[in-house]
Amino acid sequence: MTDDGTADTPAAMGARLRIAREQCGATLTGVSRATGIAPSTLSRVETGRRRPTLE
């Protein structure tokens, strides 16, 4: 949820994740290595084509 109480869309959430990753200077490959999540999966989350999960 956002501060105004509305639910985030997957695309909006993914865009914020991408911005945060880029601000840290991290690459998809680096995040993939650190998390064990495939770069293609991370890319799909960042572009809103896949919903992030807690699993």
C-alpha cells in the first residue's frame, strides 16, 4: 500500500524497486547473485510483468 492507502500496481512497485537498485549502483546480475533469484525474474518484477512474492 502507498501512503494514501491505495494498493500498488505490480508495475509501480517494480519501478520503485528498479530505481532503488540503480541508486545503490547494483546490477540485476549482482542482485541475482545476492538473492538467488534469476536475473530474468528480477527483470520481470521490475517491469511489472510478474508480481513479487515473499517466497
